Amino acid sequence: MEITPLMERYILHWGEMGTRWGVNRTVSQIHALLYLNVKPMPADEIASLLSVARSNVSTSIKELQSWGLIERSSVLGDRRDHFSAKGDCWHMLLTIVEERKRREIDPILTMLRQCELEMSEDEATPESVKQQIREMSHFVSTLTAWYEQISTLPQATLMKLFAMGAKVARFIPSVSRSSK
């Protein structure tokens, strides 16, 4: 495989975006390369194409596997492991959102619920602070419940929902332009 200028631009930009999302640049670039390439690739080829150390590729592959974004496969006649991106854009998006929820939102929700349990016996914390914690807990719980409902919808339904955008507000009687 040869990386074309267009592919290079995509891979470099994906790496830059990854750093903005808190993901290692090389991890993001490897994911971009595997997403663009339809055939599974061995780690040494990935390292060569991206001009990164083989050890960095191995570490990055483990990270991508832990996120569920790539899969390992075998190629007949080749003893090396080969790697490819899993699924399409939707699969990628939902996998990333689910992992971020599991790694970031779930621990926040656990901590907020623990704080709420401790509030009844905590006389030192002002009631206004306790109320702020309750509000945050309610918000994160509502967001999590919404995500869990939405994530079960079929892809076609999600696409229609996304395409509707703000038009969906017409179906909610209490929403008005002045409440924005």
C-alpha cells in the first residue's frame, strides 16, 4: 500500500483531532490508516507507512484494541498478526461514545451518587453546595439514561433522528423559542 497525499492529509488531521480529544496522536493516526485501508495490515507495515517505531505501533494497537476499534486477524501464509478497523462510521462513533461513557461518565456518576448518600450525615457542607451536587447528579443521570435509550435504536432510526435536528422540538409541546 502507498499513502497518497489525500490519505496523508486525512491521517495527519485525524491524529491532530485525536490529541484534542485526549488520544495519543500515533494511536489516532494508526486508526485513520486502518480505517482507510480495506485490507488488514501487519504492524511492521503500519510502522513503515507512518514512519513510527514498531514499539509505538504495538502500544497503539493495544490501545485501539482496548477501545474495541480494531480487530486482529490472520492471513493465510503469513505468520504475522494483521489489523483492521472495525465497522463503519456509525460503529466507530458508537464504540467511541460507549467507551468514553464507560471510562469517564460512569465514574463521575458513581462519585456523585456516593456524595448524595453521604449528604444526609454531612452537617459541615452548606445546603447550597449539596443542592449543586444533586443537580449535577440529576443532569448526569438524565444524560446517561438518554444515551442508554438512544444507543438501542437501529442505525436507520438514529440517522433520521439526527437528520431532523432541531425540528424534533416541534414534537415537544413545552418547548418554545423563548426558552432557549
